[in-house]
Amino acid sequence: MSSSQGKLDSDNSSSPSLADPKLIANHGKEDEQLKARKDSKKSKRETWSRAFDFLLACIGFSVGLGNVWRFPYLCYKNGGGAFLIPYFLFVIVGGIPLFYLEVAVGQFMSRGGLQAWNIVPLFQGIGLASCIIVFFLNCYYNVILSWAFYYMFASFNTELPWEKCNHTWNTANCSTDFARDSNLTGRPETTFLDPVTEFWENKVLGISDGLDDMGSIKWDLVLCLLFAWIVVYCCICKGIKSSGKVMYLTATSPYIFMLILLIRNSTLDGAADGVEFYLKTNITKLKETEVWVDAGTQIFFSSSIGLGTLTALGSYNKFTHNSYRDSVLFACVNSGTSFFAGFIVFTILGFMAKQQGRTVKEVAESGPGLAFIAYPKAVAQMPGAPFWSVLFFLMIILLGLDSQFVGVEGVVTTVVDQYPKLLRKGYRKEIFIAVCCCAMFLVGLSMVTNGGMYVFQIFDYYSGSRIILLVAFFELVAISYVYGIRRFYDNVLMMVGLSWMRKTLPYMIVCWTVLSPIFCLTVFVLSAIDYTDLTYKRPNNRVYTYPEWGISVGWSMAAFSVIWIPIVAMYKWIKNGASLKVLRLLLVPYHLEPHQKRAQDQFERTLYDLEQEKRGIHAPPEGAARYITQSSSVNLGYTGPEDPNNIALHSWRFSRASPSHTQSEWDARDWRKQVMTRSKSESSQPICHIFSSLFSRPDRHSTGRLTQMGTSIDAL
């Protein structure tokens, strides 16, 4: 390789070129580098096989049961078409910006969980908090799948078991015609239960009277739960290579089933009444605080923001993948699916209301009651009921499966990225995934007992509710005000490339620094004001009020996740010396690779350097190049935003452990500083100066996009 390609000639010390390999050999580094490369190959991190796999994974994880059983109910409850106004407003202000922020952090750092938040070591607790939240979600989400499997298996009969009252689980209160039986017995109609409700409460749940009476384990549900976990494990045991392929089935086929069900439901008597009720617009509802809180929280739930899983999914992207485009596409698909699902739900509710001589409002439900009471009740009245029942619950299973195994992948990624050399060898990762699935299965056993539904409600109401808003707020503060929005803007440009969508990034800056933090705090405060203690509404207006100790358990679960953000920050500060110097180092990235750095970041002192010094490894003096390229044939550079006339900045190869430096090295360093100064003056980033100068340290200036000469950046 010639000197113009970056090789430093020791006989020509004035030439700004790469260090001679002999210089590195003199310090005994060649063997260490060779060993490091071998270890790197053994613990190589996976990436998506196709770029489209990432989008499918996001859709599969976030588009799930909440789109089917929560959004339609919220829409009708909060003014019908009027609810779409705050909903889509919050999609633009909070949904897309926060979704892409998490994905971009994971993609830039190529790590998930705790390691991704090495971008701001002081806030590394965000990764741990998200991991705990998604662990809780995984434990109870698979219980829903066990119910769905139970119903699907029960549907393989010539007659659905919840159609009539002649079964062993039915009681004297079971009735298929409340008015008739009320006249015959003289009892009020509220004392009767339909066979669908009794099948759900007595046969499936075997529900007890409360949290104080947990009863025994229901072994039929245990088998369904075990089967659900086996399916999840088989989907993710090989990592994203296997789950990415499964996504093509689980993320797309539900839409086929949804379309079939909509066509069938549209032919039912009363379907039009249900649609009218769904879309009926009541503008006056917008004056109510609850409408805006419901819209904001639905954005978080449906987009899976604050759970850390989006960061894990983004970490498997190649560095230059345009995930910004995918984030916008996801928002369109996610919101469109929710709106589309509303027609499926309310056509069937309109049919139910017509059959029972009631209003749509009286039969409308949300949550498990919709999937396991209202819909089975309507299906039982349709011709060919078993077929439509199997189809419906298969759709529910597919919607839930991809959400579940991507959630488990988020937990696994957090731990594996923390210990890659230990868990990325041989079959250790597969074994670790099995251990995680077993642990979550054991926790889920508490929800398949006679009192399991009461435990399920605690997990659902507290573990992943309002507390996610705080996690998202800390993410925004860490990136926008600590890491520096100007620097993050440059990092995004490195990944987005020449896409036309980069022109919309100024709006993202406004959201990340102003609009999204206000959105998170406002929704959190309003939801806290609107907070009521958990209750469980059973059929026939029976309401179970949780004991104080149950409420305390719920709040403990919520606090157990977010409390780790300050705890981890304090631990890292005290561990490294508890000084102002350490605090400053905790505010800059722990350790970045050369391709992740801008020109002015190349000589940035980090906590990693401090740790190396404590180990007796002396880094070069402040300002000297300290990073070693993987190969002498690779040249990294940093130029202005896609301006070929800007001067490329070469990465020089120096020994980290070298106790002294030759004159050639110092000359190269001085030359590099001159080029950096020139590059800064020639680059042009007006949007950063307008929106970002207030939010980043004054010594960080925007210089543009990372480029690489002589090799493809995807190779990094």
C-alpha cells in the first residue's frame, strides 16, 4: 500500500500517513490483535438477513392484541371519530420521534439493553429498567396466548362448548334467554349468566372470589401455557435468523384473517349499526382530559415505546440501514391496523346488539372480555360457528406470538450483549434462551391458578403502564440534553445517508428537544391525576376491589423498574471515584468505534480510558490518536455532508500501549488537527446551529456525514 493510502513511512516522518506495522509489532501487539480478531469471529453478532426483516419485526412486536381489543373501545368511548384527532396528533408529536429515537440508539451502538446506553453511561440504568419492564410483560402476555390456544383447541368440535347450558361447568344461573327465564322464575335478569360467560369464568379460569383465595393450579391451562412457551422458544432459539423468517408468517397472515373476518362480519344483520356507533363523532368529548390521556397512553402501548425492545431490534440493523424510513412506515401500518380492527370488532358488536335487542354501548367491551366473551358469544350465533371461531383465535394467536417472541428476544439481547464472549459461543445462547423461557413460565404459573386472573390484572395494570412514560422521558433527556442533540443529529446523518428523508430531520430535533418531552410529562401528570386504584370488573356489573396489599405489590412492581435509573447512575459514579472528573466522563460515550466518531470526537477522553489507566495501560497523551483500525487496508474518514470536495480525515494507526511516540506520530497528529479545523470551517449544518446550539456543549460542532474510502461501510 502506498503512503497516499495511509501507510506511515518511518523514513519520512513529515508525511501524514498511517503508522508502519513494524511500530506496532515492537510493542507486542500483533499477537493480541490476531487473538482479538479470532475471539470477535467466535462471538460475532447477528444482523437481519434482509432489510425488510427489521420492519416486519417492529410490526410483529408492536401490532398486537392492543390494536384489536383496546383501540376500538377507546375510539368509541372517547367520541368516535373525534378521538382520531388527539390520537394522530400524538402519533406525529410523540409516536414517530420516540420510536425512531430508540431504534436509532440501538442501530448506532449495535448493542441492545444496557450496552446500548453506553452512549451516555450515566443513564445506563434506562436499559436495565426497560429490560425489567419487558420481562414482566413477557410473563403475563403469554398467559393470554394460553387462553387463546385453549379456545382454539375447544373450537374443534361440531358444536362450540359455550353455545348451551348443558355442561358440567354450568350453574343454575346459566341462561340463553334472560327475559324468558326471568318471567318463569321471578328473578331479576341480572342474576343470570349466559353460557359464554360461564365457560370463561368457570371452565377456563375456574375463578375464585379474590386475590386472597388463589386456589389450585389449573393443569389444562398449564399445558396450554407450556405449549405457548415451547412455540415461542422454537421461534427464537436461533436468534433473529430464525425469528426473522417466522415473522413473514406471523406478521402478515393476521391481516389475511382480519380481512376474511371483516367480509364475513359485514354480511351480518346489525353490522352497519355497529360501524355507525364506532365512527359517530362527538367533538365535545375533546374537552375532557381523559380523552387526551387515553390517546397518549395508547400511542405508547401500541408502539411499544420505553420497553427497550425497539433498541434491541434496531441493534441488529447494519450501520447504514435507513431505519428512519421504516419508523414512518411502521407508524402508518400500526395506526392503520388499529383503525381497521375497529371495523372488525364493531360489526360483530352491532350484530350482537341486534340479536339481543340491546344497544351497541351495552355490549361493547375492551380487553380480555372482548376476545374471550363478546366475540365467542357472537361467533356462536353464526352459521358454521366452529370454523369462524378457529379462524378468530388463530388470528389472536398469530398477533400475540410475534409480539411475545420479540419481547423475549429483547430480554435475551440485553444479557447476551452484556456478556458476549460467554454467551455467543457454541450452543450457550440457545441454552440461555431456554433458561429465560423457563423462568418466565414459572412466573406465569401464578396466573393459571383459580385466582390467576387477579394476578394477571396486577401485572397488566402496573408493570407496564404509566411508568413507561418516565422511562421515555429519561431517554429524551439523555440523548437531547446530555449526549447532545447536535451530535446525535450528525450520528443520524451517518446512518440515514442520502435519503430524501434526511430533510425532515429538523422536525425530529424539535420533537426530541421540546415537543416529545412535553408530551411525555404532560401525559404522565394527567394520568397520575386521573389515577384510580385497580379493580376487576366481572360480568353482570360485579366489581372486585383489590386489597391494599395487592395495590402495594402492584406499585412495587412499577417502581422496581424505574428505580434502577438513579441507582445505576450512582453506582457507576461511586465505583469509578465519585469525583467531578468521573461525572464528566459519565456524560460522554463509554467507548465508540472509529466509524461511530465524528472528526472532533476522535480524541475525546472517556471512562474507558480512565479504566485502562487504572489497569496500568497508559493511553497516549490528550489529543493523540488512540484507536487502532481493524486492518491497514481500511481507511476511515469524516467529511462534510456528502461534499466530495471536503478533505477526508484519515484514521491513523497507533499503539494504545505505547509509552512514547515517534516524531512521525506527533507530526501526523498536528497535521490531523489542521485538517479537522479546515473541515469544521468548510462544513455547513445550519439546522444544527438553529435548533441544537442551545442543547449541546459548545466544543461540539457539526461537521457532517461519516464516509469510508477503500471499503464498504456495511463491512463495519
